Amino acid sequence: MRPLLTLLLLCLTALPLRAETAFDVTLMTEGQTVRWRAENGNTAVTYLGPEGGLYRFAFTRDGSKGDPAKVAVWSNRRGEAVRAEVGGLTVRYKPSDCTLTVGRCTYTEALSDGARRKMVHLASVANDVWTYRLYHTAEAAENLIEEGTFTVDAAAVILDRTYRIREGGVWRDAWSKRR
């Protein structure tokens, strides 16, 4: 589930860049769908509009290269994920998922089954290319669970992404490219 949520969040999140670049999910029109080709199947995110002070998105992945998936995500206006629902599980990100925050950012993943994880996210930007590392609990080599690069548009939608993710102690290379 973690790889799916990470992909989804990178597709939707935005950063509170100090004065560099402003992101705004409302640049998308309600019902607008963005599609990607990826190593694990074709994916799409549809912007459903504002809901309860947040902005709702529907994420789907077809079964062309693995298990299909459907996820609902709520973000703030800058595109930072605050909540996601997949299957019967809800994940809350406190204060948000930090996915596109420049520098060091920590957050907590709180799952509806009671599980909690502290996460440390490090990101930098050079020539519009983002580089990131994601750690579980603390910044240490043994805690690194994901790293990669990506580009993003003004509506906080990922254009392309190359990354590697550790699943069950094994590193797997992955990618996605916007159609």
C-alpha cells in the first residue's frame, strides 16, 4: 500500500515554496483528469473539486501491469495531502504529507487501524527538477525507504518521476510519465 500512496501523493501534492513558485490545485477544473504511463500500470487522477475546506481527488490505476487500485485523496489548496482513503483504510497526514516541501520536513502518518509512523522528508529543487529522500522515523541510511526525482506543474501535478522504493527490504526501480 505504501508505494501506491506515495505515487498518489506525488501526483497530487504541492509545496509551500517560500517565494519561489506558487502551486494551486484550483488551476485544475472540476472533472479534469490527468493520466500517466507507469511501470506498474496506467494511472489517472481526477480533480473532483472542493469538499469541506479541502480539495478532493480520485486516483485510479488499471490492471494492465498488476493490481488495479482506487484511492480518494483530500489536499489543501497548495496540493499537500491531508487525508487518503484506500480500501477500508484511512491515512491522515499531520500536519500534511510534506511531499513537495523544500528542505527537511517531518510528519506523522496516522492510519485508521491505529498504526502511526513518523516520516522525514528531504527535498531540493535545481533547474525545476526535484530530488527527494524519504525516511521512516529518522534520517539514517537504514531508514531510507524511497528516493527519486520528478518535475511538477503549476497545479501541483507531477509531470514525470523516476524513483526507487524499498519494499520488504528489497529496492525496486519505478517510474511514471504524464501522457
